[in-house]
Amino acid sequence: MRLLFISSNQCRLVFLPLPLGLASVVASVAPEHEVQVLDFMFLDDALAQVDRVMAEFRPELVGLSVRNIDNQDSVHPEAYFPQVKELVDHLKELGPAPVVLGGAGFSVAPREFMEFSGADFGFVGEGEESFARFLQAYPGRDWEKVPGLIWRQEGKLRLNPLQPIRRLDLLPRPALKHFTPRLYEETPGSAGLPGLIPVQSRRGCPMKCVYCTTPRLEGAATRAWTPEQVVSWLAHWHERWGLTRFYFVDNIFNCPPAYGRRLCRAIKELRLPLAWSCLINPAFPDPELFHLIRAAGGAMVQVGNESGSELVLTGLGKGFDRKKVELTLKLLEAADLPYTCFLLLGGPGETPETVQESVAFLERYEPKMVNLKVGIRIHPGLPLHRLALAEGVVRPSDNLLWPRFYLAPAIREWIGDYLKELTARHPNWIL
């Protein structure tokens, strides 16, 4: 079967994200099918390339990966999904091939996305096994057994239950060869920093943050590739393209800590000039792991602290208290491991006093950068959505594809001027 996969993302915020999820799906289906991949990131005239490939390749099915639906910015919101609809419409004009949507952006609001875009099919959550099963079932239209598939049946959308992949270690290595890895590493993003190549060692998240879609899409149980597999990818990518800078996209690199320690030891044993980053959660402070990250080439960790206020941490459902945050930062500084922090301002219970409490807390430490976000994106079906409904922030009829944000009333009129003063005082605190 002739399959065309498209990565439509051209967003260059912070750094350019190579489409790792799509690379994994392509690797899972490519051996049995004729595959072409079109990556929009470095194309000057993407639609012209779409026209050319559709005419020359004549795909029987088009898979369209959607990474982001908006820029997550409550001050200057920008929606990306109308461009996806335009692309779906254009593809349908060019030929009869059904259009299949997938990716993280699509998965957070699949029903809304299907209704808006007019796509034929969609995949929610992990797509490697599901897409392969869909292709097997496609000729006979036996779609009820395909996990995470959403499609139209008798004029109504039907969504099959998700089924997390049990054995990640059985999946093939992500097919980076269909993209341009070296260009992703060499091209700076909006922050002006060198690029990073994404790599994933684990999926799933046991935390219960009120605004986060990850546990719903990946499950609460942590599943992992073997550390030996992960480091074999790093070694292969370094040998083939000379890649040295990586970012672990695991939702929590330090959960479970024992796995993180094994992975760091395996990376260190490669003896390659790698520099990598990851995201850690204060719920799992581990001094040995932090030292191992540094010894294995860890150049920076992002700390998902979100707040320095006990009240706000509880309201966000973070699953850790301020003492855990404080311990984490102290251990990172003791390990001489550079780190950045987040302040997610405006959640349930936020006041000017809690904002100032969070700021004063971080001013006692030495993060390389503090990422400031005002307002929290509301996604359908999550606890924050239910709270927003109860408080009248959104209505049941609201289409949450369009960016809507929860912002505590107590800081709405105050926060703008305060952040101007704060960022003037701290140049490395970034809005």
C-alpha cells in the first residue's frame, strides 16, 4: 500500500522539534508498505511539495501528524488547527486517498478535531501498533478492533478504547532517516539555542495534575524500553549523522529513579561526546541519580515545579509539596547540575500573595532560566475543565479546540504589570 505521511508542524518555539512520534509510526509500518514522508519544517512552499508528491506518488492513504493545536499562550493566543483543516481540504481536492489524523495535538481533543477538520480517520494516543492494525483491517473495514481509532459510522463519530502498548521494547527504532536530523540539531529555535534531537525511554505518568493530558493518553503505568535499546539508538544516530545533543521527552525522567540510574550508567558507558537534557519531577528527588545525570553528559534538567506555594501546588494536583521542591533544587546544586524551573501562574487558588511567594522562593536558588506562564490551557474532560465549568469560565457548549485558559480572578488585573517588573529585574526569567 502506498502511504504518504505528513508532518505539518512549522512551529519553532524554543527549539525545532523533530517529529519523533511520526518517526516511530513510520518505522512500525514501513517494512510492509511503500512509504514517503513529507516534513514541512524546512519547506518554503509546503503546499507545492504536497501537490508534487500527491501527483507523482499517488498515495492510497495520507497520514497527517498534528503536534500542536495552539501556542499555549494566554496573552497572545494563536491557533494552529485551522491550517490543518485547510491542508485536509486541499488533500481531498487532490485525490481520493482517505486522510488520517494523529499526534499529540490531535489526541487531546479528537472528536472536536474530527468534526472541525473533516478528516476520515484519526488515532488517539500511541499509534505504532494501532496504525499497523488499521492497515491490516482497512480493506475489510473491520475497524472496531483497532485501539484508539476514531471514525464515522452512520453519520456519528465512534471512538474505540485506547490500549497502551505493553512491550515498547518490541517496537523498531524510530525512523529518523525519513527526516533531516542534522538540520534539526544545527538550526536554532526562537530562543536562539542550538537544536536538540528528541529521544524517549519511557511512556506513561503516575501523577494526577489537573491540567495534563499525558496520563489519559499514555496511561498511569510507566512503561519503558530497555536502557540498552535506548543507548543503541543514541550510538546509531551519533555514528550515522554525528548527532550529539539530545532531549529526553519522557514526561518524568526520574520516575522510577532506579530506571533512570540504569539508563545514565548505560549512556556513560558509550563514552561519546553527548550533551543531553531531560525533565524531572520534584516528587522523586534522588541524589545518586542527579550525580549520574551529570556524569553521563546531562547538560541541563528542567524541573517541573510549577509553583512555590503550598496552596497552589495542592490546587494543581502536583503530588508533591514545597519541601520536595526545595530538596530537589538543593540536590541539583550539590550535584553541580544546571537546571531551569517553571512557574505556572494563575491556577486554582492563585492570588498576588501566592505569586509573590513563588517568586521569593525561586529567588533563593540559582536556576539558569525560569519559564513563566500565565493561565492554564483548558483541555476537554480533565479535572481543570470540570472546575472551569463549575466556575463558569467555560460552558458545556464551548469548543475547546479554540484556546481557552483558566486564570484565577484574583490576579487577572494585577499580573501583567507585576511580570513586567519581575522580568526587568531578572533577565533570565522568560515569558
